[in-house]
Amino acid sequence: MILNTMKIEINMTDEDYSTKELILSDDKIFYTIEGEGEFVGQPSVFMRLSMCNLTCIGFASPDSPHGCDSYVSWSVKNKMQFKDILSFLETSGYKDHLLNGAILKITGGEPLIQQKKLLELIDYINIEWGWLPRIDFETNATLMPDPRWIQKYIGATFTTSPKLTSNGDPRNKRYIPEVLEWHSTYGSGFKFVVKDESDMDEIINDYVDKFDIPASRVWLMPCCGSREEHSRVCSTVAELAKKYYFNFSPRLQLVIWDKALKV
């Protein structure tokens, strides 16, 4: 059964894409279910890229001194050629998962740091396979997406995770109005990590109202790093979602596997 694939027309060139490289994190590429946001629970092949332009130090704790819940994604840099990425997808069986409807989830770090190479990788996949899987990009909404994503890859989606004041990064680094406006216009999902109700004024005033984001495109997610912490705080965030008519997102990777923060 073939689901949710698409064929695009590209301008063929003599350029050799196969030896071009992406910089991936330590966990690189893996098959799981999406744990958060709009596509929670759906089978997904994650491609985790290295490097990020934010630190999220405001989320630091004794268990996570770096703050970031994917610190490995910007502390480890593994170069991988396009041909080796496709070879891995094929030999691991992940290509079959994608062919049957799994989402190709491109995350980080901040994947749009490498978006020129990502555009070339997607072209290369289309050349070699003759089809493209469903693609969702997870981004912190500080870098403007290249217009070619919507010109060439109709159906690609973006899941944004804007960082609030509690994130700890300076506002001029984490809050880029023109990028947020682009995502609102495009219909991207907005996923906010919430500590408590004190975050809600910022979410509503600085994001939802300012950029006319429909409540149906907003997900509230608890700030936590373990199954125990998730069970303790998720009901509070769920009640906030009910109160303000937003979506609630669990963190299924914690609920199912108790996957602790990587430090």
C-alpha cells in the first residue's frame, strides 16, 4: 500500500548531488512515532540535524544543565553524504516505512540552518526514488524558510516551536516577527512549551493575537524531561488548553519510553 507520496518536477542538471553532505546529530536517523504536536502518534522517520542558533538555557536544571532537550543535536556533528543517507534509508527498511505513509520528520537543532543542502537532498531523493514522502520540518521559527519549499514541494508542512521568555535566549534572537508572520500565513503549526499559566499572556499577546494564528493551529505542551515529571505537570497544561481553546500535546516519548533529556 502506497500512501501520501508525491512526485515533483525538477530541473535536472549535471551536478552530482550524491557526494554532498548534511551535518547530522549523534542519533542521526531513526524510526519511531511522533511524540509531540500536530502529528503526535504517527509513524515517523526522524532525521535529526546538528547545530542550533538558540541555547534554551532558561530550561536548565540539575538533570539538564544545558537546557536543550536535544543538546546532542548541536554538540555532535556527523557529516553524512547524500548517497549514504539514501543507502541507510533503504537498507534499514525506513524507505518502505516512508512509502507506506510514515512522515519524514526533519528536526534538530535548527534544521533550516542547512536548508540549502536540504533542498538539494530532497531533489536527490526525488531523482533516485521518483517520489517524495510526506515531509514535516520542525523549526524554532527564527530563520525564514526558502520560498522553494512551497514552490516545489506542495504538501510539505512546518511545525514551529517558538521560544518564550522562559527559554532564556535574548528576545532579538528568538522572536523574529517576519518569520512568525510567514508561518502564520502558510498555516504552520505552533507548538509552545508551557511551564504554567504565567506563559499564557505571552503566547496570546505576542503570537496568537499579533499574527492572527487560529487556535486550531496552536499546541500547548508541558515543560518536562521525564515520565514522572510529565505525569505531574501535564494535567495543568491540559487544563490551560481547555481554558484557552488550544490543542494539548503530550510528550509521548516520555510517557512510553521515559526518554530522559540528553545532556
